[in-house]
Amino acid sequence: MARPTLPSSHLRLRRVVFRITKSEHFRLSHRAAQLNLSVNDLARRLMLEAIAKPHQDSPAPTTAILKELY
């Protein structure tokens, strides 16, 4: 039996790729195993959690800094 079709708002069409060190991968895979998750699923959850809440200790970029970036 085929899986049900997801609504377009739930489709995952974009990828985020980044490199990590061997020790970072070891720590990530160890934690993923503890949580019974794949390394990819844990990295995804951590990333989404990090962008969902604003950092309290980092100031917002000033207009001058933003102008330098663009």
C-alpha cells in the first residue's frame, strides 16, 4: 500500500548541508543513539530548535553592519 500524499505545506524539498569534524560527528552520533534517532534527524531537530528561539546574549545587527553585508 502506498503512503498517503502529504499536503504541500508539509513537503520537505530543501536541503541544508554542512561539514562537521570527526569529534563533532562522534558526539552527535552518540547522542542520536541515546535518543534512538538517526544522526540526520537529531541534527535537524537541533537546528530547528536553535532557530526557533532567539539568542539572548547576541545583540541584533546594526544597520551599519547590515549595509556592509549587502
